[in-house]
Amino acid sequence: MKLFYQLLFLFCAVFLIGFPSLFWPLGGDQDGQLYIARALLDGQRPYVDIYDINFPLTFIFHTVIPLVFGTKHFDFRLFDLFYMFFSLSILYIFCKKNFYHSF
């Protein structure tokens, strides 16, 4: 039960710190990846109809985002927050199990 409260605290911290980023526009590679994801969902083929230098797993990973969250910039940023929370939770649990007694 203690781990639940720790992860709940982590979720709240990630949400509060990351909340302003929900309203930022996409930039860099994000627009291109979201465009390719939309094209794949429309039936186009990677490296034949659309081209990017990234590996196919990158396309598949970004194709899941519009399916689950939606295709707007806000939806992509919301996915970023959940991905950040998931990554930090795994890191926290790993560090707690492996390094808790070493300090």
C-alpha cells in the first residue's frame, strides 16, 4: 500500500510539473512522426509511400498514439505525460529494490 501512495505522489508531481507542456505546440521530430503515424493509419506503406530515416519500430510506436489518445497536439502531449510517469515509475521501483539499503 505504501508503494501505491508513493506512485500516486509521483503521478501528481509529474502532472503538476508537466501540465504547462500540454499546451505547447509540437516541434522537432514530433510533427513528422505524427504525420507518418497518420499516413500509416490511412494505409500508406513505410519506405514506399512515405519515407523517414527512422527504424520501423519508431513508426509503430507513434502509430499507437493516435489510436489510443487522438491526433491533436494536446493528445500527443498527454501521451508524453503518461509515458514520463510510466518511465519514472519503473525507474523508481528499480532503484528502490536495488539501491534502497546501500545508502
